[in-house]
Amino acid sequence: MAVNLSMSGVSILSGTILRFYLVSLNRKLDMGEVIEDLDGVGEMGIEGRKREVEERGLPGIAVERGFRFLV
């Protein structure tokens, strides 16, 4: 029973942390900021930046069309 209780606590804590993280990412997307530590457009150009965004889990076209994480 203790294992079930501790795993439930870990799940609740993880879910709460994930929710706050996704809300902060949505806020950054609303303000037009680049997500996380993506390098500037500079050398890579627009296509390179889109590819970098897609590799980190955000589809470039969806971001341009208003993609938001569901919370």
C-alpha cells in the first residue's frame, strides 16, 4: 500500500510540474518568443530554425498557425 501511495504522489507531482511547464511554453508562444535555448536565426536561416524547432518537438508550420499545448 505504501508503494501505491508513493507512486500516486509522484504521479500527482509530475502532472503538476508538467502543467506549469506547458502553461509557461504557451505563454512564450503567445508572446512570440523562441522556445527554450534555440539559437538565433543568424547562420541557419529560416529553414534551419524551423528544422531546429521541429527537432525539439514543435512542428514549425503548426507554431506559425497558432499551435498551443492543451492543459
